[in-house]
Amino acid sequence: LKILFLKKILDIINVFFSSKGILFGYARCPTFSDQWFFSAYRKAKNIIKEKKIDVIITSFPPPVVNVLGYRLKKKFKNILWIQDFRDPWVRNTMHKGIWPFNFLEKYLERKSCKNADIITVVSDIWADWFKVDYSSKLKNIFVIKNGYDKESVDNIVSCSNHDEFIKVNEKKNLLHIGSLYKINDNIELIFRAIEEGRFQFEEYLRIVFYGAYETFAFLNGYMERYPKAKRIVQYKGFLSAEEVLRKESQADAFLLMKNNKNDGVIPMKVFEYMAFKKPIIGVCLTQSSYLGDILKKTGLGVFCGGDISRIEEALILVSTGEVKISPNNDFIEGFSREAQVKNLNYIIESRLNWGGFLSSSK
């Protein structure tokens, strides 16, 4: 009993810190990765001097990476510093941080943005956010959307085609990758669609979730309330990047829960979903949203909104293998890593050639 009680307490603590994005998290300050700053700063200074580095790129998260970039820019004023944001920092609604550190974070983000030569973000909406927050301080902000590694996807697909476990008569797999948060409370709509519907999903479908422990804690509460759904929904733990790709290649369809809050936030997993060119079932997602418009152009999106009957219909189509999609290959390939690199390379070369930047090795 003592062990069970202790585990429950630790689970509560883990969920709390994860939800705030601190300590064991990666999105807000403080985290255990912060201690990496001093050794990284010393090593980076030596590399910049020895290799005569002209450009440094830092990518958030975690916050300490962009703080490192700020300090290096202060040390080497002639260096071209590109500060990249793959997730929001102080505007992060999934991980809101904790007092009083969130005041420090606002200061650090403002200082880093003021000193960065170029800022790159994942969407036009984010670019507008930064312009509103820092107005005249931001002159060079560019959008480089997230994407997928085409070579890795192709290799996984090639291997998966020979996996023995793939059988015609197996249940269909609807896959969700990544953590769930209370802000995405629309997950309950999935449970209700299964519980209230007449279709015998248990015979044909399983909905599999992979993500951090917080995901399990979140799902578990609904599983106890919806017994029919409990027999279909499965939590399978946390996966490495390579394992994620393998599971995605084996899925029949993908589940995407995205309300219209934080409309400019596009999860990285969405681009991998696109790469595998399978149906993407959008719950609480509309075609008029930023992400919805992109999915519509891919030809992969199935939009259910918040309508339980439409969600049930989509689950039935997945269960029976009758989801109709029309992949737009040219549009999808525009999100490949190769396309991202070309975009970033053009930005860097343009600034180095026309911006008057010199070697930082002095």
C-alpha cells in the first residue's frame, strides 16, 4: 500500500510539472537541461574561434538554447544569429510555466528577439504574433514551416512493406502520436462517439495512443467512464523517433485533435502524417482554420468538427477501410526537409551577401 501511495503521489507530481513544461519538461523555465548552458557556452566559443564560424542557428525549445544564442551574439557581434521557434515560448498555452519564472521568460524572450539578426517561425500567424509583441524590434522574421524527413519515411515504408505482422484480417489501427493536454479536452468526443454509437467498433478498430505519461493519466480518466471505448482505446507508452515512424507506417489512419485555439500551432507529427499519405481524422478541426486549410490542400483531411455523429461516421469509415482520400503529392512534398533547407539556405546566403556580416572569429 505504501508503494502504491508513493507511486500515486509521484504520478501527480510528474503530471503537474509536465503540464507546466518545467523541470522534466522542455518548454518553459526552469528545466533540468538548463545546467547544460555553461559547458555548451564554453565549447561553442571555442568552436566559433577555431572554425571561424559566420552563422549560428538556435532552435527553441528548450529555452536555454536561445539564451545560449543570445550570449554568443553578445560575445561575437559580427556573427549572424538565426533564432528559430518550433514551439511558442511565452505564448505557449499548452505549457504556461510557473510563477515567478514566467516573468523571467518574458524578459529573456524580449532580449533574445531584440538581438537576433533573423527570427524564423513555423507559421504566418506566429510571425504576426511576434510583430505584435515586439513591433519595431523585429525587422527580419521569416516563416519556415515544420516538415518531414523524406529519406527516413521512404526507408521505413520500404521496410514496412515486408513486415510479417501486417495481416489482411487484423483490426484497423487509428493512431495518435504525441501528448494530450487538458486544453484539448475534445478527446472526450471520441469516447462519446464510440459509447453512444451502434456500430460494433470492438470487432474492427483499435485507437492507439503513444506519448508521455501525462497522456496515459489523461486517457485513463475517460476509460473508466466509457467502458465500450475502454475496449478499443489503448495507450502504448513513449517511443523513439524511429519507432514513431515505424508505427505511423503501419497505421491505417491518423487521429488529430486540434481545436481552433492556438491556431498557428501545427504539431510536428502532422507533417509526418502527411508524408505517409493516409487519412487524417480531424476532431474539432475545421477547414477554415490555418491547419485545416493546409490539410484540405493535402487531400488527406477528414473534418469532423465537434459533431459526434460525424466523428462516429469517420470512425466507421476507418473501421471498414472505406475512407476516401486524394493525396496532393506536389503540395505534400513542399513540406520535406529538403524544401526547408533550401528556404533557410536562401535566407542565410541573402543576408551574408547583402547584410555586411563578417567573420566572427576576430
